[in-house]
Amino acid sequence: MRSILALVGAIALAGPAAADYRVKEIGSFHVGGEVVELSGLDKQMISFTKGMKPIEVDPNGNFNVGQMYVQYVKLAEPTGLPVLMWHGGGLTGVTWETKPDGDPGWQQFFLEAGHDVYVSDAVERGRSSWARYPEIYDGPPLFRTMKEGWHLFRIGPQDGWDIDPAKRVAMDGTQFPLEAYNQFTKQSVPRWVSNDVRTQAAYNALVEKVCPCIVVVHSQGGNFGYNAALANPDLVKALVAIEPSGAPKAEEADASRVANVPHLMVWGDYMDMKPWPTFQAASRAWADAIEGAGGTVTWMPLPEEGLTGNSHMLMMDKNSDAVAAKIEEWIKANVTKD
Amino acid sequence: MRSILALVGAIALAGPAAADYRVKEIGSFHVGGEVVELSGLDKQMISFTKGMKPIEVDPNGNFNVGQMYVQYVKLAEPTGLPVLMWHGGGLTGVTWETKPDGDPGWQQFFLEAGHDVYVSDAVERGRSSWARYPEIYDGPPLFRTMKEGWHLFRIGPQDGWDIDPAKRVAMDGTQFPLEAYNQFTKQSVPRWVSNDVRTQAAYNALVEKVCPCIVVVHSQGGNFGYNAALANPDLVKALVAIEPSGAPKAEEADASRVANVPHLMVWGDYMDMKPWPTFQAASRAWADAIEGAGGTVTWMPLPEEGLTGNSHMLMMDKNSDAVAAKIEEWIKANVTKD
């Protein structure tokens, strides 16, 4: 019976791609964070617009730290649970909004599938803003090179990068739109590695504000998603982890807390490339712990589903809507709207 | 005849507030920018997810600089020209997406009025990302204190700020939702004052990509908007400048180039507060130059329209939809869809 329902879901999904949808409201908010105070810094004279008189600026005072930006699109008549989409490291919610080749992103896909969609920027990134260092953050951020994304995201082999697009070596059969790689790298933002506690707090606050919901996470967002489900297992009705780069450890977290939260773990192709076996092993161990506690985990390597050539940025790959359809099919089979 | 049309427009606008609208596509893109190369920086060992093995990171390589993030919402059946919304200093496109009291922002208003809407983040801010300093940008950014916004945005007098909301002094009759001021300050992002050339280039590239259109600008965005109209007077069909903080100088720019671009300049209340008389004088001089060249400028101090108490953040004030209705009325009277 489940397989028939899933088939019906897949057929229904072929329709919406060219359709429009009725929106009740588009808006955004910032959630979480705290107010801090700085003192003892020197005053400055600044001209804010070219040619205009300088104004004295006192850098001391109160600032917001740790707030997170969330944009929502609410449908006039949603048919499923809201979907929260959490991006990976060095990126923002743009991950879900667009594909670098110009096609609409997964935000559009899940709207067309009948979900309200909440796309956020992790703390310190994008519209969430960031805080002064070393006064508030420990030190400077990391900036991802164009080269690093090429192999880390399994678009090409370790030594496949060249600044000249004609000289780049890609993975055989890759689904990533290679001609749009430079455009994709424009989405990169600086990142710190010292803000995990602030980021988790903001994600948890988001869940408590807008759920029950389905949480869809990617890469670095994976560990935040696993922990958000542990923090609020009654509000996170399903977790879709797309190539999570980390996971809770069974000896530190109680997997039985999420025994009633269906987990889907999705993996692309070329998973033997470093550091992906390590990342995947962390999620496999967490999946084992959840299953050991009586929970449900669907482990979905895409090649086993007949989808090959997927990079780490599989929501941007040329077959990405087929991947999204697999996820929506799983949602329909595993999650009911309360 | 024009006044009757305007009245019809105003009545029509009373309707959409509770309605939904049909969306064809929501998405985003980055426009403009260039690739730069850094070399000679030391390598680092970084653990990207708590508990995971550190990975060597080489900070040298190629990076994008000067790209700008643009999100669009395209209606199924737009009835007017697209509206591009450019925010002010120390903020992002969030300015247009929401009001800090939780009401929908002007993005929603102009969608309901029948325009496709493009909301961007200026170069270096929000989802546009920012670049390493001092290697690429000249030096560190400025961070706006919570206190500075209170008087600079004319929410309260120069000495009206206190970290304790109960002790804050506001302007008599202010329309700003005072209880939401802290929430508003979560929208602040760091800013540089050295990126005007990059920012203007990206705005011009955006106009060339998506216009003909109407450009709506706020505060620091004002000068970029004036100059975007000068650069592409055939594509910018109207410029709506909301409290612009700067303007081209008549002796440096040829106002006759924008003689066919209707300009609306909107001002809130309490305009005698520093530094607003200086900022307003710059736009008044540019308005005189446009009018002297045979162009059309509508100079609109809101108190003369019966709207009092508006802060600099007038798109967030309690009467902000009435302000937006004035702008939409002006658009209907002055701009035709080609």
C-alpha cells in the first residue's frame, strides 16, 4: 500500500513544475540572540556618503549577537507541514532559493508541493549579520576559496581545479552544472567555527516558534538539525538530512528521544572522496543508534535510487528536482499533517 | 482627471491587504563582481564540525568580490512594472521584507499591488557576502550601535536613548513601533564606507539585467539610485527616493539625462534633526537641477500629505502602508507599463 501511495505522489509531482501557486504572505523575522555591550574603543570620524560631511561615530555601546534571519513564504492553502530549510557551511539560505544555472531552487519546489517554506541564514552568515572580533567573536572568519569548493563538494577530483574553466577536471558523469560553477561560488560567505552554541540556540528557538514542521538540513546544517530534533522531538515531525557533515554521538546523546521522529539521510555520488567517508560514518553511527532505540531511519544513497552523478550541492545539480521528488515522496509516505 | 485616477488607485489599494496573490516563481541570483587572487597567507588546520577531524585550509586562492544578491518574486499576472527595492546603510533587503512589529513589509505591499518585486542586499552586506580585509577591503567595517539608530533614524531625540526600554525618550507622535525597536536592531549588519564604486557597478548591472522597472531606494541607497537612473535613463522608468542621504551634484552630473525619468522624493517628520537638513539639501539641489533640465520631480514631505510622526524607517512605521499607498498612487499617476 505504501508503494502505491508513493507512486501516486511521484505522479502528482510531475505536474506543479510549470504551475503557479497562491501566496498568503512573504515576510521574514530574526529569532534568538542576545544584547552585549562593548566599551573602551576609540571614537571615529566617518563620511557615510561620498562628499557628505563626516560624522563622529562612537563604536562603543550595545549590539545584537546570535540572532538568526528567517524568511517565510506562507501559501494561501498549504497541504503539508511547513518545511524549514537549513543550509551548510560557508553558505546561506540562497542554497535553497536558486540553482546557479538560473533554474528555481528547492524553495520553489517545496512551495509547489504544498508546503509553507522557511529559509534561514545560520547565525553569523548572510542576513543574520555577524559580530565584531576579537571583542565578541574569538577571531577572524574563514573564507572559502573557489578551488576548495571544487573538490570538497565533489564536483571534481582533489587536483581537478583550475581558474581557467576550460582546464578544470570534473567527476565523470557529474550532474553539477559546470558552466555555472563560478556563479555558484558567488554565494559563498565567510564563516566562523566558534559559534555552534549560538547557532544551535537560534535553530532551537526557530523550531519552538514555528513548528510542528519538517526540517531539511544540508552539510554543516546536519548536526544542528539532528540536535534540534533531540531538543524538540514533538515539534520536529521529520528530519531530512542531506549529506550531513556531522552527527551526535550515541554515547553523548539519547537516541531514544527521537525514536518517533522519522529520519531520512540522503547521499550523492562519489562518496569515497575525502573527507566524505568520515562524515558519512558519523551519520551511519547515529542512524544505528536511532534504529537501536526503535526509531525509523531511511538511508538513501542516491545511486541506489538510480540517480547518479550527484555532487555535495545536490539541490543545484541538473537532476536536483528528481532528488527533491524522492524527498517529497518520502515525506508523503512517512509524515502526516497533524 | 489625474486626481480622479489617483483616487481610484487609493480605493483599489484598500482591497489587497487581506488577499492572496498568485506567484509564478520565487528565486534569487548574484549579479556583478569580479574574481581576485590572494597569495602568501599561512595555512590553517580547522575542525569544521565539533568533534570532527581537523582539515588543512589554505586561505590563498581565488575569491569573488563585489557581487550583489538579488531575490525576486514574479507574479503569475503582474499588472505594473517590476519594482526594485534598494535598502540603506548598515541594513539589508530585510528593510523591505518585514516590519519589526511582525506585520508584512513593503515587499508584500507592492506584490499585492501587482508588481514583480526584486529585493537586493548591497555589496558587502547580507547575502551579497563580504571580502577579507585588509587584503581586499581597505580595513575593518563599522558596526552600528543600538543607540545610534535611535537618534539617527529620528525615533527619539539625540539624548533619548537608554538600554532600558522604559527609560527611552521617543519623538512626540512617533509612528515607529517603539516596543519593537530592539527587534529592528537585529536587522543591522556591518558596513564599509569604501565600496561605493563596487556597489554602484552592481546596481547598474542589476538594472541592465532586469529593467525596465521602477527603482525604490532608501537612505544610503538614494545616491546609488540617482546614479543608476543617470547610467540607464531608458531602463529606470521612475525613481522613488525615500529619505535619500546623498545625491549627485549638479556641477558633476548631467541632470538632463534623467529629464524623462520621473522622480519622487519622500520625507518623513522631524526633518530638522541633524544630520537630516544636510542630507535633504543635497536632494533638493539635485531636484532643482532635474527640474531645471525640464524633468519632473515630486517633492513629498509626508506631513504635507497629512501623514505625521514618520521616522527615517518609514517603511516600518505604524502608518507605513499609508505611505506605501501614496507611493503606489504616484506610480499609477506617473508611470505607464510599456
